[in-house]
Amino acid sequence: MYGMITLLSLSLLALVATGIWLEIHPPAKEPGIQRKWKSLVALNLLLFVGAQIGLLVLGMHDAMAETANAAAGGKEVSLGLGLSLIGIGIPTALATIGAGIAVGPVGAASLAVISEKPELFGRTLIYLGLAEGIAIYGLVVTILMLGKIG
């Protein structure tokens, strides 16, 4: 468990350091160098996601084991329950990020269309609502998962 936490922390620090390095020193346009950076970042992301999944699986197992103890009157939140709550919050976080990524271009395009044809305002609102619905789906999944451990 602590090995995965260490792997997660180191992978996150390496991702941040890689991002800062690439911002300060952009890679050359040569295909070999860009391929090297892509494989390095992909490997780092793979380690990060693997550690997240490992922590989530171990955390959910510990949380399910602790439900019997919690029913006996214990108010203490275990490490497993805390990790499972973080894991349950991940769908909302990712869906919200996805909705933000979707709403940006759709909103910009909507403003461009409305400035040329104001009668299309209703349609653009529908498209923005569809993009924002992604976040609501993530919230619904989180609420359903909370019902499983709560």
C-alpha cells in the first residue's frame, strides 16, 4: 500500500517536473526527440494511472471490510474508506474536467454563431446543455457509488 502511495507521489512529481521542463525548454521539431518525449510522458502517465487504480482497488477492499466495524458504532474513518471516497469522487472530477473542455469550444462557437444569426440562440443553448450534461452524468455515478458504501 505504501509502495503504491510512493509510486503515485513520485509519478505525480515527475509529471509536474516534465511539464515545467517542457514549458521552459520546448523540444525540437525533430521526430526522434518528440517521440522520445511522448513515450516518456506516456510511461509516466501509465505509472500514475496504475498506481491510482491500485490504490482504488485496495482502498475499496479495506472500506468494505470496515463497514462491519463502522456498524458497531465506530466513527473513525479508515485509510481504506478515505481512499474509496477519493476514488468515488474521481468520476465527478473527470466528468467536470471533460465538461469544461467541451463547453469552452462550444461556447466560443455559440457566441460566433449568435453574433451572425441571433435567431439560433436556442440551438446554441441546447448544445451547451449537452456539453454540460457530461458533468451531471459524473455526479450521478458518484451518488450511485456513494450508496454502495454509505
